[in-house]
Amino acid sequence: MKMRNVSLRVITLATLSAVFIVAVATFSIFDIRVQTEQMESSLAEEARTFAREMDAVWRFMDNSQYTINNDSAGNYEFKGLHCAIVGKSVGAIFSANNDYSIRYTNFNPRRAQDKPDEFEAAALTAFNESTAVREYYDVVEDGADESGSPARRFRFVQALEVDESCLECHGEPAGELDITGFPKEGWTLDSVGGGISIVIPLEQQYRAVQDNVVRDVAFFLLLTTVIGIAVFALMSHFVLRPLESMKAAFGEVSEGRLHQPMDNAATAREVSSLIDRFNAMAAELRVTYAGLEDQVAERTRDLRRANEELAAQRDSLEALSAQLAKESQVKSDLLSMVNHELRTPLTSIITLAQIALESGNADGDERRSWEEVRKSSSVLLGMINNMLDMARFDAGAMAVSREVMDLGDIVATVQSTVGPLALNARVTLTTSIAPNVPLVYGDFEKMLRILENLGTNAVKFTPAGGVVALSASVDDGTGDVLVQVTDNGIGIAAADQERIFERFFQVDSSATRIYSGSGLGLALVREYAAAQGFGLSVESDLGQGSVFTVRIPAADTLDFDEGEGLEGEL
């Protein structure tokens, strides 16, 4: 669920509940630990008290041995009432008929019942290993209580210090029989004489701890509940209630009702400041919206007038567009008619000039005149053909065929057409067809026009003594067929290499330019190539020559199997 879809009241209740649960759980854990530590500390002090009392009995009996074992005349008679016997007897009497246990223990006891258990053995080991350790206690599970659950008991062991009186019965030499008839243990003043072991049951103490924890938790629960209710009530009164009023006020603002300001009484200072700012904003909106309807009406009238003017302008533009289309059609028809009408006499002039040249009757000057007539007429006819093709492209009437072409035939035809021009310009024209060049699909006439225009252009811009090469090869990387026209002429600047394919563009357009032309040849080359789906590019450096490349995609080539099927059909 997204937080923006939850009300602040729910968030507040959820937060207070979470804090309440965490606080109660933390307090319960803390109180249980404190109560348990206090209980163990109290039990340890109680056990120390028992140990001091037993030690006092021991010392009293030790100090009273002379009185006990001597009569009034000073005659000694051992009564067998020594300190160990009395201390153990007192411990047994104290432990009778209750769950408390007080006894003496040692690693080498003189009585089997004084043999240490596991806990007492651990305590005696600690006493013998370090003189700083003189008491050892812990809460252990020992046996079972009335319900069958493990019974927990407080175990306490205090070390017994060896003094001079102890050495009479337990000192050196070890093995010598003492006054009671037992062999001496060989103790010294640095020895540990054993320990006073005290066992205290914990059922009553744990019940007290449980009662204390329940009482403390109940009190803390009540306290946190009161605090939570008070916090929620204060927040509801001073924060949530004003926010609900602001929500209703925002709804009225959204509906355009701005006349009733909000009351900021009985709210917190921060919320009151927010309400004051809201009221100020509402007042500004009232001033702003006072004349809005009139402004909207005025803007609506202005928009209506603008729409009427736009409609009139649109009608005018439609009429103008129709007129321009008509004039463009007239221009195209006139251009086509003029070009057709010019082609017929130009063809006749070229034919008559060729006949006159081939008759052999013309002398030198006359022959040169006829040659100039034929040459000029051919140039003019080429320009007219270019203009006609360009008009067809503009009109969308240029038809493109897809037929099988042999680039060798096209290159040979181009050589026969461009060769005389190259000869007259004293430029060498070479052709080469790679043996792996396949047949391709395309429009034969348009591919021929592409190479004728590129070849003628290359001859025109190559100085005498230069070389123009026409070649066809296969790109090993892509399988595309590359038809290239290469020259070592004047070259093309990098800034002009894209513009040369634009219509009527001339690198040198001044009245004194050296190279003539209409600027349509390369534009038509691009149109012819694009119409067939071929790529066209140029690489050139000024003074180094140019390379024009027509790239025929591999998809437009005729593979071997396809060629065999075609040959079989023929």
C-alpha cells in the first residue's frame, strides 16, 4: 500500500501502537533481567550470611575445646565434640524438614556423605587454582519440582580457610593419626580446607520475581496507554482536526468557493500559521478571480475572431495553392512541350552534321564547322534530355524497370559514348570488369545514363594528359557490386561534396567559369541511383582527383543457380 493512500490518523495510530508494543516488550525484558539479578544478588547475600553463621559456630567450638575437654581440676579428657562434628551437626539440623541444605565438603572427606557433587567439585577446583576466588555460586537446574518441571536452585560454595587450630587434626605429617583416630591430610596454612555448600530452593523467589514483573509491566502498560491516548487526543485536536478542515477548504477552493476563511482557533502555532497563509492565498485568489469571467468572455470573442480570420486565410491559401498547382502544371506542360519540340530539330541537325562529315565533300574549315555544329547540338540535346528526366521525376512519372543487366555491356556502351569526348580532350579512358562480377538487376537505360553522366563529368574536369578509369568489382566483405568512375582531375572540396548532387549547383558559378554545364548531370545520377535502390558516394581531394562509386546491393545480384535457370529459359 502506498503511504499517500493512508490517512494521517491511521499512520499516527499505527506509529503509537508500534512504539507501545516495542516499549512494553523492551521494558518487560529489562524488568525481568533486573528482577532476576536482584534476586540472585539477594540470594548470594543470604548464602553469605548462612556461611558466616556456620563459620561462627565452627570458631566458637574451636575456641571452646579446652573448656569442653578439661574438667574443673584441669584434667584433660577428650569428649569427641570437636568443631567439625559440631558444624556438620548444626548444618544437618538446619537442613532437616526443609529444602535448604548446608553442609561441609572436601575432595578427600573423612565421611562418604561429605563427598562433593559436580557443582561443589567445580567450586573446590576454582578455590585451589586461585587464592582470589573464595566463593562460587550460580542458579542450576537440580531435580524436579512438584509439577515435574526442572527445579531451579541457588547453589553457593564458600572456601574454608585453614588456621592453626585446623593443623592439629589435619596438618603434617600426613598419614599420622590425629586425636579422633583419622590419618592427617598434611594441610598447611596455604591449603583450602574445603567448602561450606549451601543450596537454596528458588520456587518462592521466582514466584516473587514473576509477581513483581507482572505488577511492573501492568503499571507500565497502564502508563503508556494513558500517554498514548493523551498524545493521540492532543494530535487529533490540534493537528488532525485542523487538517481535516483544511482538506474541506481545499475542496471548496477547487470548486471556486473562496468567500469563507478558515478558523484557526484551538490549533497549534505551526498549523495556525499554515491556516493564515491559506486564508491569505484564498483572499488573493478572490481578487484574481473577481474579473475572470469577463476576461474569459473577452478572450473567447478574440479567439472567435482569430478563428474567423484563420478560416479566411485558409480559404485564401487553398485558392493560392490551387492556382500555384495549376501554374506549376502549365510550367511542366510548357517545359515538356518545348523540350519535345527542340529535340526533333536538334536530332535532325545532329544527323545532317554527321552525314556531312561522313560524305567526305567538306574541306578542312567546313569540316570543323560541321563538327562544331554536331558537338554543340549533342550537348544541347543532352541538356534537354536531362531536363525532361528531371521533369518526369518531379511529376512522379519516371518509370523504373527491373531487368537483368550485364555491367560489361553497359561499360562497353559507355566507352563508345565517352571515348570520343576523352579523345578530343586528350584524356585516357580505361575500363575494367572483374571476372567475379555477376549479373545484376536494374534499369539498363538509367544505369547507362548514370555511367555516361559520371564519365562525361570526369572527362570534363580532367586536364589533358589525365586518366579516367571505369571499373566494376565485388566487395568481398558485403558481396555488393561496386561500379566506380575514377579520375585524377581537379578534385572537389570537402564542403562541396554533398552539394554537387543538388540541382543546378555549380562549384564555380561565376560568369567567367572555365567549365560549362547545366548542373543537372550529378543531380540526375543521384535520382537514377535512388530510383533503383543503389547507393551513391564520392571521395575526392582538391588537386588529387575524384572517385564516384555506385554500390549495387548483394540482394540485387544474380547468383549462379538463378543465372543457370534464366539461361535455360532463353
